[in-house]
Amino acid sequence: MSFSSDCKDELIRIRVKNADQRLSQLSGLTFTSGGIRISRRPALFYHTENPGTAKHIASVALSLYDLDAVVEEKQVEHRRRPIYEVTLSGREIDRLLCDTGAMVQSENGIRLMTEIPACVNENEENRRAFLRGCFLGSGSCVDPKRGYHLEIIFRSRAVADAAVALMHGFLLPAKISVRNGDRFLVYLKEGDDVSGMLALIGASSSALALENVRVEKDMRNYINRTTNCESANLDKQVVASIRQRTAIEAIDKQIGLSSLPVSLQQAARLRIANPDASVQELADLAEIQKSGMYHRLDRLMKIAEGLEEE
């Protein structure tokens, strides 16, 4: 099972009692995965890769209208997985088409619509339901272990723009890109935005799973950064210790450590005796401040440099 399938399986388990919310969700499904067959009487069909979504579409439609519903599994050439087709027909199919915004009947006959129905914008829950239907119809979400990306495909630019406006109303910075000239992708790419969208449409468990992955990633990144920083500091400490001991050995060879002030003799002997110690650890052994030990080691380095120049 993919992460997208898990999200959709969670969404179809939501029981929506309000008829306007069910209609808004069905409208979102119609604009993303629906199509119209025009014959003596029109029929509405939906295509989906998720069998649970197919049954859900039929269930929602039959709860609102007096219809005939057929769900079929179909094998498609060049596709490994079958698709599921839901066909809705019957005495109230015209009303369903008009209510969902798929078409409108006028004096000039039937024309297809590209605007979401007015009921969607009546309240926040209807807008959430519409976006839920859009995701169920043609949405996908990358497994958060691989990255953060959620997208919904629309066949109408006007409907894509309307969906983006709805998402912006929920402070989700959705954008649109065009695929193959006639497909409009509404997408989110940041982890916060993707989890926010999932929570908004009701996939709370999926949103929580995404957040858990984000926390694990952040923790691993923090540990890696800390380890790299500590490793870099350790490398610097090793190099500094080697340079200091080389300088001390040069001083001892040329003029002897006993010729140095007592404080520098102490610092030199502590460094030779403790090659792996940090400056702070040497300072603790000498019972002085770190800055004092750093100053003494620096003086030893300068003395050795002076001897080299001579």
C-alpha cells in the first residue's frame, strides 16, 4: 500500500451526515475523476485506481439521488494495476450533473460547466468536503520518507484556480503547474503545508504519520550536524595539540624548558603529559581559566617561532 492509498482509505471511512457536505465532496470527485457520456440520456462515470474510492463514490451518490450505480474493474493496456469505473445513471442523473456543477441546462440546451457549485462556498465544512473529494478523485501524496509533495490534477484551469483559492483561504500556499497542456496540477511542497492539507480534509492519522517522519528526520539531521561539528572540533584540537607539542619539543631542545617562566613550564609539561586533552582540560589541571591556558600555549608557540627565525 502506498502512502496516498493509506490517505484515501482513511478519508473514505469518514461518515458525513450533512447532505450539503456529501454533495460538495461528490462535486470535488466529479471535477477530478468524473466524465459524462451523452446518449439518449446522459450518464456520469468516474475512474479511480482505488477500489475503496469507487465504492465510496457510488455510496455517496446513491445516498443523495435515485440512481443506478455499477462498479466495474477494468484492465487497461500498459498499466500494471486495474482501474475501477463507476457508472451512474437513472432518473435523477440530470439533477446530479447540475447539482455537482458538471453541466447546466438552459434554453440553449445542455452545456458543460467549469465552475464549482455555489453550495461549496456556503461554509467552511463544505469547502473542506470539496477539497477532500478532489484529493480522493485525483490526488496523490509522496511518502514522507522520500519527501514532501501533495498534488491534485484538474482538467479545467478555472476549477484548478477555484481549488487554489479555497486552499489559500485555509492559509495553504498552493500553486499550479501545467502538464501536457491540458492538465493542471495544484500542488504543495513543504512538510507543514502537506500535513496541514491532510489534516484539513480529514486525514488526521496520515498527517500525524507525516509529522512523526518529520520529527525523526529532524532528529537525525540534528545528530548528524552535532556529530560533524564535534568531529570537526576534535580534528582542530588534534592538529593544535600536535603543533603545540612540536613547539614545546623545539624549545626544550634549543634552550631547555627550565629557561622559561614557571607558568610556561607548567603549561608545557601539562601539554606533553596530556596530548589528547583540550585547552579547558589543561586549564582545569593547572587550576586556571581557559583563557589563561590558551594565552600560555600561544606564548610557547611564539617562542618556538622566534627560535626558528634565529
